[in-house]
Amino acid sequence: MEKRIQSLETRLKQLEEQIKEVQKQLPAHSVKPPIMMELIALEDEHEDLFKELEQLKRAAKK
């Protein structure tokens, strides 16, 4: 379980960096759909992994 937690934490950090990079590409006006779709996909994956990580951490404490 500890390896999975470390793996999730590493992936979350990677996703956070990717999200920051995509956000830098967002223009002030007329956001391009592919960029917005990429950002949404990254944020969705981040949210899912964060939830899984929290569940694993709670289970490890028991």
C-alpha cells in the first residue's frame, strides 16, 4: 500500500505541474477548446487520484 501511496503522490505532483503549464497557455479571451479539454482532463485525473490517495491514507491508519 505504501508504494501505491508514493506513486499517487508522485503522479499528483506531475499533474499539478502539467495543469500549471496548460493554464499558462490559456489566452485571456477566446479559449481554444482543445486546451480547455486538456485542462479539464488533467484536473479530473488529479481529483480522482487525490480521492484515492486520501482513501488509502485513511485505510493505512486503521
